[in-house]
Amino acid sequence: RETTFEDDLHPVRDKARLGEIFTALCERVAGDLKRKGYAGRTIGLKIRYDNFQTVTRDLTLDSPTRDAKAIRRAAGECLK
């Protein structure tokens, strides 16, 4: 799942809003996986800054998951 924001969001000033969006995206990924009967082991994250610099990170889990909380935890680790 990818999303592009209409407005640039600041990582500090908009932290609560970003957290809500981040969690919602993880829940949507989990829902997509469940609907299709899939599970995944590698969680990837891509962030594009206002200067168009793009950073990607991924984390491979020990076992496949379609659990939104597990996906959120792994994606959170990628943010660090």
C-alpha cells in the first residue's frame, strides 16, 4: 500500500496524525492479505521527503503473517 499526502506532513509536528495513517495503512495491508489468502514475511517501507529524497527499509520476519499488529511492529522497526 502506498499513499501520497495532499500536504507535506512534518515528522514532529504531525506525529500523531502520521501514526494514525501509518497504523491504518498496516491494517489495510493485513486486510488485503487476508482477503487474498496470503501472508507475508518481508515488510517494506518507503518514505519520500519534500525534497524528493527517497528512503526504503525492509524487515523479514521469522514466519509469514497477515496480522495487522505484527505488520505495524515490523514497519515501526523499519522507521528506526
